Amino acid sequence: MTAQPLGGRSPLGPGAFKLNYPMSLGVYDSYHEAQKAVDYLSDNGFPVENVLIVGTDLKQVERVTGRLTRGRVAMGGALSGAWLGAFVGLIFSMFEDGQTLVRILSTVIFGALFGLVWSMVGYALTKGQRDFTSVSQVVATRYEVMTEHKYVQQGRDLIAQMDPMKAAQAQVAEAQARAYAEAQAAAQTPPTTQAQSDAQARPPAQFPASPPQQPPPPTSGF
């Protein structure tokens, strides 16, 4: 199985990196483990054209390869210019006759001098702010294998056959996460006290109607 670098364009079209309702088959700490899982799915007849390997939590890693000095800068520039001069000399020798070796040597020397001067000028412009050489790469912290929802059960069954122990651990972790979420939801619900329960369950009190008011007796005029 070969890995293809992801670029801005794909021969499959703009929808090549999209799935209908994608669901996870597993999360892995390295790309090698994710690739191994997809390779196992392919060997067992799974439709791997419906699978994505998604790298998440991207980070840039820079490896320092050495100290950068004027001598190394000059040597690198001269070598690069010499290779360029040799290439130009070979091109010219194809279209001109006579003294081919002299022409190639002259272009090599001129290219070396040009590369030396150009590299020293570039190094002087940096003002010593980056006196080291390095290589950098963007990598992911973890890799998730995803597929369309209609193939997820088949894929999970195959992954479980590939590594039963890891599948059991994943199920336990999922159950613990679900239990924790339920406990958090229950903790956010305000508890109902016993007194409130009794008050809600007790029927409203019935009060007797007050007797009708009698009009006062008439008073005599005497």
C-alpha cells in the first residue's frame, strides 16, 4: 500500500475528500497504524474507496541538522552554482562544435563564483538571526479512520478481528465516556427534595364556605 500526498487538487474531483455521514472506525497514534488498519480492511474485502484517514491536531516539527557558518554557506553556494554551470555548459555543447570540455569547465567555474557570491549576500542579509540548518514537517498528533455510516458496522467488526484487545478497550472507553456524560447531565438537573415531593403530591386543602352575612336589625325611631 502506498501513501499519496494530499495536494490542493485531486484527479477525483473536489468531493474526493467528503463522505456521506462519516463515522469513526478507530483512532490511532501514528499514520503507520492507521495505514495498517486500512490495509487490513482492504485485504478482507471492505470497500476501502469509502474510507478516509484524517489527521487531527496538526503541529509543525522542525529538526535542527547543524550549525550554519560562513564556510558552510560559501561551500553550499559554490556547489549549487557549479552544478548549475555544468548543466548550462552541457546544453550549450549540444548546439555548438569544438572545445566542449573547455566550455563546460568555464561555465562550471562561472556558476561556482556566482553561487558563492549569491549565497554570501543572502547570509549577510539574515544578520546572523538564523545560524543553523534544519528541516521541518507538518505532522498530526493522531489519525482517525472514518467511513460512511452504511459501512461502519462491517468496518468495526473487521477492526475488532484485527486487534480484539484494542477493540475491547475502545468499547470500555466508550462506555465510560457515555456513563460520565449521563452523570454530568444528572448533576446539572436540580434535585427535588422530599418536602417538595410531598407538597406536589398532597391535594389542595378544602376550606368551608363562610356563612352568608345577615343584614342588621332595623332600629326604631324612638
